Amino acid sequence: MAHFYEQESAFNRILAAEGDFYADKHVRLGAFCSSSQMMLASIDFSDIVRGPLQACFVGYSIDAKHQGQGLMQEFMPPCIDYMFSQFNIHRIMATHTNQNLRSATLLKRLGFETEGYAKSYLNIAGTWEDHVLSALINPHH
């Protein structure tokens, strides 16, 4: 999985996502190290829904070597602002397992509010996991 964060691999994923971007379905953003040009983090806004909902889901990951340094707290706000201002998204939704305290803390710091709990929400490595549901509303709407 180490190659996932290398520049060529990241570039290929970005090219593959171009159609979804122009179809207004998925926005994939990345944070890169300026000195090594390695991708540090991926922030994806998926399942964009238009009409009266104007919403999407956000998912994110960061290279294991850079976890716990507060970088996602730095990377996420401009990405969220981009979705609110450039894509006119009203609601960004996020989920995390109850055990994922880093995600829970990050989302709370970013202003996401817990809205519920979904039993057997996602199948992760062969096991159906419960998830906490949260959302952030565009403050300009």
C-alpha cells in the first residue's frame, strides 16, 4: 500500500476520477509534501446529490507516517470551504466507527455534529461495523 501515496499512483487516481468530477458526482483532493512530492493525504467528497438535498459524503485518509500530527485538521478546512463555495454543497456527511477516536475528534473540531448511529453500516474486512453519523451544514446557506 506504500505506493498509494507516491506521486505517479496519486496522479493516475486523479486522472481516473476526472470523469466523476466533470459529471458532478465525486471530488477527489490530495495534499502533497512540497519537498518529496509524495501524497500525504486524500480527501474525497463522494455521492454528490443535487436537487433539494445538495449534499455529499466526505472520506479521508492520511499516510500512516503522518498520522497524529494534526495535519488533517489543517488540510480539511480549505477542502470543505471549496465544496461549500464552489460546488454549492449544503450538507457534508461523515461516518466513523465508534472505535475511531481520531476521526471523532477531527470531525468535532471541524464543526461536524453527531446525528445518529447506524448499526451494521459498512462491511470492513468482512465484518459489518456500526458507525456514528455526523454532518456539517454550510454556514452560508
